[in-house]
Amino acid sequence: MEKSTVFNNRLLPYLLLLPQLVITVVFFYWPASQAIWQSFLREDAFGLVSEFVGLENYQALFAQPEYYRSMLTTVIFSTLVAALSLSIALLFATQADKNLKAAPAYKTLMIWPYAVAPAVAGVLWFFMFQPSLGMLARPLRGMGLDWNPLLNENHAMMLVVMASVWKQISYNFLFFLAGLQSIPKSVIEASAIDGARPVRRFWTIIFPLLSPTTFFLLVVNVVYVFFDTFGIIDAVTGGGPAGATTTMVYKVYADGRLGGDLGGSAAQSVVLMVIVIALTAIQFRYVERKVQY
Amino acid sequence: MAFRQFGPAAAITAALAFATPAHAVTEIQWWHAMTGGNNDIVNKLAEEFNTSQSDYKVVPSYKGSYPDTMNAGIAAFRAGNAPHIMQVFEVGTATMMSATGAIKPVHQLMKDAGEPFDPKAYLPTITGYYSTSKGEMLSFPFNSSSMVMWINKDELKKAGVTEIPKTWPEVFDAAKKLKAAGHATCGFSNAWASWAHIEQFSAWHNVPIGTKANGLDGFDTELKFNSPLHVKHLQNLVDLQKDKTYDYGGRTSTNEARFGSGECAIFLTSSGYYATAKGTAKFDFTSAPMPYYPDVAGAPQNSIIGGASLWVMGGKKPEEYKGVAKFFTFLSDTNRQAKLHQESGYLPITKAAYEKSIKDGFYEKNPTLQTPLKELTNKEPTENSRGLRFGNMVQMRDLWSEEIEAALGGKKSAKEALDAAVSRGNAMLRTFEKTAK
């Protein structure tokens, strides 16, 4: 009751909320509802013919074995990218948190890759590992390893995972570092005095106290791998070889943009949206319980 | 990328804006996908046209790769501000054709504008691709090419291959010799996987890619490229891939550099690679016709074209169309066509320009540039070699390449891969048929 008296004007709270609501409606609800509507239509690329086909796009989608395959690929890809980018970033952040001489320079260098556009990052990695010309692929081949992401599915997957992880480490690093710096030094010092070794200090004190950051990053990273990685995949492998790196979001892009099949593509993005909403809900329901605020 | 192109384009636009007198100039937007030396050619053409008269101004803009340009054009059309002229690669032809209302057919455009236009003046192997079954030209061929086999003569000599291989078995032999002579990672290779081993391969051996004359006679076509001949060829590649006598070169042209660097001494790709080869290869190179299997009756037949054509978008003003028509007449000029052909390595589109190049003795000095023309005109085209027109071809090519990759990577047998490519492709064709009414 006390809180409501702060606002004398009844409209004021709504007015203050308005900008955020407008942004959410314009950039989320509106396009999302359009995607849902479009998933019930069959259109040609130019939008000249448009026909309501009900659930036909969804039926066609779930009849494709390639779609289930892209789901499996997505699970592998997103697990690898999220796990690697989180753990490597955490390792780097704990190192940068120490009293180093060149810490500011090191931190700046770590943050840089975040400013690189996904497609540019993709092209960069593509060239470094291009089998016959790449500066990193040549030594690999020189060592007798038959490096060939054009045909070897595992090589191609490694390449897109590396590129996506590299791109995301900076972001995670930044948040982990901030998280680490907000942990009171006194707690750590107290445990040190009690005789806890660095590894034990990390797992029993730092890691639990960092859990709100870790949880936040987990959610953000899952969204990242599900939605933002198609640019990298497009530039590095184009979904190949033989569809081995075609994740769900890349398939949305390929079918809609390259294939001109907007209805099918919209149906896929609706499915993807449902999956991500479900995943986020699960994370909040079950993982968040373990978070110590 | 767009920004890099923006600078020079803006400079030219500004320079022209000051140079032209102050009466109303009709602007014609031209979206294209040409990079490097070919981008300069596009800008030069527009500049020449703009200075040759004062009523119209052609403004070229680079819009990225072929698929990017096409998608940009389609998106712009949906938003109501399409360009006047859009360069679309050959595989986008069916999509453009089926978009009645979104495009203005070229034969109609020329008639409405009262420009002199004789479809017979153009090389039929090229215009056939862009015309209806009645022979009405729908788009204006701009840069046409075909697939040829590029040969590193120095390396072949070193490996003891005295004659340029003509047939596939000869290519395989030569590749084995090359491998033995130090080309451990690549005996031979190719760019554009599906263009090489499905599309051109079928036409060159006079076997169908699909029914209905490869889709030219209707969208209710069905794919047919899982024949024993196709399976045999893919199986040969699969066997040779194991020890890299053949090494897969990807779906697009990104690995053409493996020829220029000397790694692959035999390399199948577009004849349009000429300008790049000339600039990068530090060895004696030439082009030869694509190989064939000598036990196939009638092979080699004739090759089919690749490259791109200019589509005119619908819903523009009559005076703008007049400008576009004048620009096409300008492009068809014999001297200009001959020069364009000799500089870029793309094919001449008019008969007169081809004859002029022969008369000038151009091919005696540059036999490389005649190879694709010889391939295209090798025999009178048949149902199987006139061309192809499949809906969703952009994505279909990816799908076919995926299956080729599955076979080469050992995930499927050659037969399974081609069967899957055919059945998945057919499903895609049926979806397209439903939207293209």
C-alpha cells in the first residue's frame, strides 16, 4: 500500500513503462505474430500469389528427415558452443582478475572480438582453415592430418564451433570479470587464512557466488547459439558438407532467403521460437533454483 | 562490401550530375553482382552510355553475390521500390519467369519503346535459355559463360602427360600421373560441384537432367539424373577421392584459387574464370573442352550456358522503360559486344560480335576464349542440352551438392546419394509448382 502512494498520478507508471513496452511490441510481438501468420500461408518469392494453407507448411516440415537431422545438429552445436564459450571465458576471466601488470591491455584484447560482425568472423575462420591456402590449415596438413572441412563433417563442425565460440568468449568474459570483481575480497581472504587452496577457494566460494552471472550467461548463450550463429555458418560452411552443419536457424535462413520458401521458413522459425521459449522456461524453473543471489 | 563500392559509385554519380545539363534526366537503377575487373566493366559501360546521350542516366549499384543481388531485388520489389534492371544468375531464371507482373519481358519492352530489336541477331544457344518456348526473349543476356577444363600446361609436361586429356578415363590417368609427380593433394578438381557433375555432365552426354526438356517445357518436370551413367561417374569420383587423385572443390567458385596457385593442374570451372586466371596464374595455361565418356553414344553433345542476364522489373514509367530499351540497344552494338567479350572472357551475345572476333583473328591469339563457344555450338542442341529451368534452383543446387558431398565423404553410396538428390529435388519442384501458377 505504501508503494502505490509514491505515484500521485495514475498514468505516470504506465507512461514510464511505455518506451519499453513499445520496443517489445514493435521488435518482438509484431514480427513474431507476422511469422506465425506467414507460417499458415504459401507465397511465391515476390509475394504475388498468397494462399492460406492451414498447417500444410508444418506437415511438410515434419515430414522431412533433414529437419530432424538439423535438430540433432543444433543440439550438438549449441551444447559445444555454450559449454566451451562459457568455460573458456571463465578461465580467462579468473586469470585476468589476478593482479597482473598488463591486465588492462589483456582485458581490452579479450573484448575486441565482440565488435566483429558474425559474417566477418566467419570469413576470417574460413580463410585461416581453407584446406589449400589457409595459414592454419597448411601446417595441419603438413603434420599429416588430412584436414578437409569441405568433405569431413567433423572438421566442418569443429570449424563452425570454433568460430562461434571465439565470437562469444568476449561477451562472456566481460560479464564473468564483472561478476568476479563484485565478489568481496574479504570472503576470499578469510578462506585463504583458513587454509583453503586456490582450487578449493574457486569451487566452494567463487563459483557459487558467481552463479547469478553464470545463469544469466547460460540463458544469453543459448539464445545466441540458437539465433545469432547463422551468419557464421553461412560464411564458413554454407551448412555443408552434406548438411552436417545445417542447424535449425541456418535452415530457416537457407529455406527462406536462398529458397524463397517464406511459408516453410516461417513455420520453422515458429517451431524454433517455441523451443527457445521452452528452454528458457526450463532454465528458470530448474537451474535458477541452484543460483545463490 | 556495399560501402566499399559506394565511394567510387558516388564519385561517378556526382561527376555526372555536374556534367549533365540542367534538364530532367531519367534515372535508371541497375543492380548487379559483378566484382573485381568485371565491376569496372559495368561502371565503364554505364558511364559510356550516360555520356553518349543526355536523357537517361544509368546508375549501377553492386548488391553482393548473385543470390544476394537477387534477394535484394525481390525484397525491394515487395517493398515497392525495385530497381529497373536487375542482374540475375542463370539458376534464378525459373523464379523470375514465373513472376508474371513482377517483370517486364524484354521482347515486350523493346516493342513498346519502338527500339529496333531482332531476336535472331543473338546467339540462339544463349538466348534460348532466357526465352519462352515460343522464342520470346524474356531477359537480356549480359554475361554468359560455359564450363571448361582449365589446364596447367607446365605441370602436365612435368608429369609426362603429353596430350591434353579429352575423355574422363584420360583425365583420371593424367591425374594419377600428376599425383605421382608431386601433386599429392590434388590430381584434378572442379568448382561448382553440381553444375559440373550433374548439369553440364548431363547435357554434354545428351542424357536428361529432368523430363520436359529439363523443365524448359513446363514446371511439371521430374528429375532423372540418377541414371546408371550418372552413378558410374559419381562412383569414379568417389573412388578417386579416397587418395585425392580427385579432390572435391566445393559448391561455388571459392576454390578456383587452387588452380591459380598451381596446386590443381586440371580444374573444371566457368570460362568466365579467364580474367582471374590471366591475372593470377604464373604458368602457361589453357582451356580445353570438358571431358566425356567415349562409350556413351553421341558424346560429346553441346554444353549449356551459365552466367547471368538482365531482368527488367515491372511497374515502372514508360519513359523509364524507354531508357532501359535504349541501354539494351547500346549494349547490343557489335563493336561494344566484341570488345566486352575480348576483355572479360564472357561470351559474345550477338552473332555479329562473334563473327567480328573471328574476323579480327582474336581466337588465333586467344584460343582459350573460343573453347566455350566451340562447346556450346558443338552440335545442334537436343531436348537434353538446350538448357534447364527448374524452380527453386538456387537451393536445389545446394541440395544436389549436399548429396554429392555425402557420397564423396563416404556416408552414402553413389547410387543412394543420387537417388536422394532426385527425390528431394522432386519434392522441391512440387512445392514450386504450387506457387508458380
